[in-house]
Amino acid sequence: FETSSGYELLTSTWALVGDFDIEWDFDLTTYPNTTAWALGLRAHADGDNYFHTRIEYDSTRRYKKFANDGGIIEGATEVNTSDTSGKMRITRTGDVFRAYRDSAGWVQIGSDSDIAGASGKVMYVLVFAETWIGSPTMEGTIDNFTVNSGSWSVGIQNTDSADNWVPYVAIPDIQDNKLRCDVDSGNTTEGVESNFTITGNTDIRTDWDIVLGPDANNWYGGLRVEVGSKWFYIVRTYRAGTSQKIEVRDSTFGWGTTFTTTATTGKFRIVRTSYTVL
């Protein structure tokens, strides 16, 4: 970030769901002792409801946390510092948000439990640099952003989701924030592929609902993960000479486990722990 007027910021295209724990490293490269500038991190439900922590210079260099509750800024806590690099962290447990700085271990800056407009809502993440009053030039970097714990959503939306998903073969319809896939002999594949990657251990899931699934050869639909040319998936299917089933398959060993079912709605989940996919 490099700014001498107003804001520079990035907003996540995904959202955190429920409890979470996030952290990031910062390094100030230009940090005048001139009012006023800030480099920070925000958990953001909307423009009037968020929890905010940053390092700033406003008469003195300091860490600061505050909340916006329905458009009212409240609960500011400040800790003076000489740091020019370090780590900051935000956690959410229920409706309680906490901000931390790293000082030979995590030290709480402050907390807030009264952001009514954020209660039960998903939270986006904003990273930003800001100057105001004298508008001095400040420069800094943010690195190693980490979700230590928490679930995140990259759900299909009726609005543009191009940052998250790209078409796979043919484009399904989006109806009521759901993908509707209509396939037949003239249109054999519809789906979307993530425009993001997941590293390390993974736990992903999706709901499914079959509107039309005849006892006729052959159809399937489900959830799939890929690593290079290798893949693993779980599908709801009907195959030649068999019955309606849920099947698991991978690119190395072929078909694994099958379950006969007549269910037309359900959930799929794929978990990766170390090198094992379940």
C-alpha cells in the first residue's frame, strides 16, 4: 500500500461464517511521525457494521481497535507503540469480536460484543491503508494473511460471481442463489469450477436437490476436487443396468463406495486431512 490521499483497500470476495480467527503480518516502510495515517484490517458485515483494528499515527503511533454499530463508531481502544512491523489478529466468538497485537505472544487490544448489525451475519475481510488531516505519504505491506480457524462461504450469487467461479464446459442457470443444471443428449455437461485454490487440510460441502432424475442411462452430478490431473468426487447418479445411487470415485483407483438411494435432496461433503481424502 502507498497512499497520501484517502483510501487504498482490498475486499475479500469470500465471506467468513460464524466463529473465526484471522491474522496478518504488516511492515511499515514509510511511516512519518505526522498526523494522520493508518494500515489496518477489518471484519465487515456492511458499511455500517464492522470491527476494525489497525496501526496508525494520529498525534502518536499506536494500535487501535473500534467498532461501527449501525453507523455509530464506538468502543475505541488505543495502545501506544514504536512498532514498524508485527502481526495483528481478529477473532469472533458468537457476537464477541476481539483484536490482538503480537508482543512476544498475542496481547488483546480490546473487544466489542455490541455490533447488532453483524449478529449472525457473514463477515467479509478488508485490508486497507488510509491518510487524513495532513495526508502524509505512508507506505506499508500486508503479508501472510491466514485464516487460523473458521468456515468461509463462496456461494453462488444472483449477482456477478466471476471472481469466485468460472464455467465448466457449459454455463448453468443461477436461480435463487442456486445453480440449476439442465443436461440432456445435446448438452451433456454443465457446472462451475472455482477460480480460487484451497491449500492444506480441507472441509467443503454443498446442498443438492434433484428436480428431474429418471431411471435412464446415464446421468450424475455432484462435488469434485482436483490436484493437477488427479481428482476425487462424490456424485448422485443413475448408471446403466444399476439403480439410483450415491457413488464415490477417484482418478487412481476408480469406483470406491456406492450407496443405493432414492433421495432427491441432500448434502455432499469432502474432507482432506493430510494426504487422505474422505
